[in-house]
Amino acid sequence: MIHARNHVIVLVLVAAVLTIGVYGNHMLQLNELAEAHRAWQLEREAEMRELDTSWLALAGLYWLPEGETSFGAGTGVDLRLRDVQAPARLGRFVRNGEQVSFVAEPGVNVTLDGVAVERVDMQNDAGSDENYATTLTFGSLQWWIIARDGRLGVRVKDLESATWRAFAGIPAYAFDSAWRIEARFIPFNAPQPMEYPTILGTTRTENVPGVLQFEIGDQSFELLPFERHEGKSLWVVFADKSNGDTTYEGGRFLYVDMPADESGETVIDFNRAYNPPCAFTPYSTCPQPLPQNRMPIGVYAGEKKYE
């Protein structure tokens, strides 16, 4: 009887040790995931604090018609700058189809790469990687030409932006491992071109390589992603019932790792749902979710709306 009792005690102790070990490993994994998530948040906020990458420093977006368009901070100009330090007239844009030139107002020190210019042909931000947008400067202001959905516009940045200086972080839900959802990516036989709306009221077309399938509770869902990072990532623009309440009303973005093998298994981490540029500034252009990507539930994870 003593030997049997000792045997039972040993088994109980072994089971307890195994349980503690499994629990300890689980907690270690959760801590590692939480630390990785915090590092991701810090990287996101660092981008917003860098003038080169911060959407908060934008100070204007103006669409260019054909012909000549005056530009400055005074009354009576066609494209009027507001809430910035600038002359009444900085100069004028001259558009001929896809070609745009800028002519500086006499006596106004507009520079390109630190050199004063009187007239300059401006390359817009469309095209191949070798192309770049010509960026002009006056004081703390910078401006360049963007090409969006068949339109050309002037985007302005203020390097002394009060909005940028006031940035104190992006509000977000606390990390919750329950919002890391196992998913399966099922590729199409060939990528399917799909139209999606933009905040400008236009539509764009982009290839969708397949569908992400997953479950939350007892509900099944599908999301249609775009491909990014040379096929290493899937990019999702989605909406859910939290939009307009605790999260940005226009939906959010999310990256998902491409599956490592033919099983299609991957993880959708809604903790990393992040705000589009349009959540931070009215001077941005953003895609909106495909109708198929509007989830009928609230996703209470990731970044909240930015006030």
C-alpha cells in the first residue's frame, strides 16, 4: 500500500510539473508576442515623428486644372495656403496635360535642392522606381506634384507643423492574443483584377491573389487581400462595426504573412490593424475597403481613431 501511494504521489507531482511547464511556456510565448507587438507600435509612432514619413506634417492638397494656377497665402490666389507662413504669392503652376512647371514669383526665394529657381519643370510621383517627385522649398514649406486616378495635385508639407509637433502617440487597444486568428490563404488559379473605391470618390483596379478564410467564435469570415513586398505579404483593407465608434470610420489596414508552405496556414493578427493616412490628415488619398471586406462584427483590437 505504501509503495502504491508513493507511486500515485509521484504521478501527481509529475503531472503538476508538466502543467506548470506548459503554463510557463504559454506565458513566455504571450510575453514574447506582447513585446514584439510593443516594438511594432514604437516603430509605427517613430514613423509619425519623422518629418520625412509623417502624415501629420502635411499642410495642403490642391488639384491642378489645365493652364495657369496662382499659388500662395494671400487672398485672390487660385490655390490658397492656410495656417502656414508664406508670401501672398509664391508663384504659379503651368499645366499642359501631364506636364507641370512652376514659375516662382519675382523676389521670392523658391529653391530646388538648395538652389534658387525661377522656373522648373516638375516630375510627379508616378512612374518607375527611378522617377521621383520634384520637391520645391520656401522656408519651412515643401511642395511636389502627385498623380492620382488620372488627376494631378499639389501636395504641401510644413516642416514646422503644429499638428506634427503635438503628436503624442497613436491610441490603441491593449494587446490581446485572442485577436491573433489562425487563417488559411487559398490562392486563385490566377490573380483576379478587382475595382475598389477611394476616398476621392474614384475607383482603382488591383489584382487579388486569393482569399483569406478564418473563424472568430462560431462565425466564418473571408477577406480579399492585395499582394505586397514581392509576394511575401498580403495587405488587407477592411472595415468592421467598430469603425466610427472607437476606430477610424474609413476602415483600417492590416498586413498578413504569406503562408510558408502549400498548407496555406497563416495568422491574422488584428492587434496590428493600423490607421490609414486619411485618419491623420485630410490631405491624403486612401483606398476604401472592398464590399467583401466589410466585416459584420466589431474588431476591438489594433489602433483606435486618432483625434
